[in-house]
Amino acid sequence: MGKLTAAAAKARLANPGTYQHGDGLFLKVGKTGAASWILRVQQDGKRKDVGLGSARQMSPAQARNQANQARRAIKVEHRDVLLGR
């Protein structure tokens, strides 16, 4: 599946749902119009969804950068990104 472009992500903001961006990154748009970038990771054998920020304030490129930083924190630095340590 291809990555969402900035234009495609902006278009999705009008329709509630969860849209896959790729590599565990999703754009989630709620019924109220709230939209956020979510990264799905596995840590200690458990799946976790990590909120990366508002999709209205963060482009897909910025979300990919945040996702890469979170993955590095988990895999290389062995930090729990949900607890901030």
C-alpha cells in the first residue's frame, strides 16, 4: 500500500475512519473531526498504539519522522515511549 501524500491526507480529514500510511503508521479521523497520527508498535510482545500528534498540525512527512524517532527509542534505546522513559 502506498504512503499518503499531503494532499491525500488532507482529503481524508473530512471522512471519519482509520487510514493506513504504511510501516505501522495510521491517520485516524474521529466522528467529531479530531484527527491524529497513530503508530502501531510491538514492545515486550504486546501491541501498542502510540499517538504522535494532531494530523491537522503535522504533515505526513513530519509524522513519518516522529514514527522513526519512536521506533528508534523502542528498538535501539529500549525505552517505553508511552511512559516517556
